[in-house]
Amino acid sequence: MNNFSTTQKALFVSMLLVVIGIIVWFLARDVTSSDFSKIPGIRLIEKTAVTASREELSKTEISYTDSVVGFSFAYPSRYRITSFDDAGGRVVLVRNTSKDIVLQIFVTDRTDPKPLTLAEIKAVPGIKVGRNGTGVVGNEQVPSVVFESITDGLTSQEVWFVRDSLLYQVSTYSTDAPLLPILTSLIWE
């Protein structure tokens, strides 16, 4: 009844594993920022999302300044800011309570002033890096690592970068958070 020999079955399974391996490699590989912009579902880098977000922001823009760390950014007026010191760093929460959207900026000291690398992020215990790329942030065009972090089945959008020996970890679980407008409007004093 079975038309496949053991050799044919083994060959089929081997080919299937190769195809799965290629797919996993493609999804997990490090990509450049130009490749990253083409990945569906990642709104951080898409040109259309940048334009739309900037247009939306300019209509209802409010500015926040953090005098402790020395930076400011623009954000939509329907959001509220909370900032405080916690766990060895500075936390700034940008939230829209009506839609349960939160964007967090965590700033902490870093002994190495050099730009952060993806390898360093992957070495952090508990972080599983998904799709990733590179970018620049703020008025100083600070090099950054952009990635998806998968923890306990939840996927967050992350942008990490170093400026003046401070590590900035920007994260959100929402694809509707104003991540791009905030990061592009960052100004250091």
C-alpha cells in the first residue's frame, strides 16, 4: 500500500529539514536597516509609517523634557508622561490609557561608551531576539539596534542605543505606540 521506499522517505524528510532551515535562517538573520524596512509587521522603519506618524504628530504635538537625563522629545497630545527613578536608572512612560498603549524609555549607566551591538543584546539573559536591524535616533543620529524581543509569548518592539555612556532601552508591546515620532524627535541638551 505504501508507495514510498525508506530511501525516498528519508530524502523527503531531509529536503523538508533543509527548507525549514533556510526559512529559520532567513527570519533569524541579522539584516541591514534597508532590509529591515521590508519586513511586514515592523512599523518602526517603514517609510510610510514614518511619514504618517510625523504628520499626525505635527498636528497635536507636545514636548516633554527630562531634566534628570537631559533629553526631550515630541509626542501626541492624547498621551501622558510619567517619569521616575527605578532599578538603577531613569524610567519615562508614554501612555495612552484609553487604548492601553505604553511606550517605555529606560536609561541607565553604561561603562562602555561605544555603540551597542546586536551580539551584546543577544547575550542578555532572558532576551530572545527576533527580527532585527539597525537605525539612527534623534537629532544627533545616534546608531541604534532595532529588534523584536520575544518573552513569555509576548513580542515587544525594542530600540536600544548608547549616548554619552548612557544606555537607552526603548520598548513597547503595541504596534500603535508613537515609537518613530518620539525617536526621530529626540533632542539632547
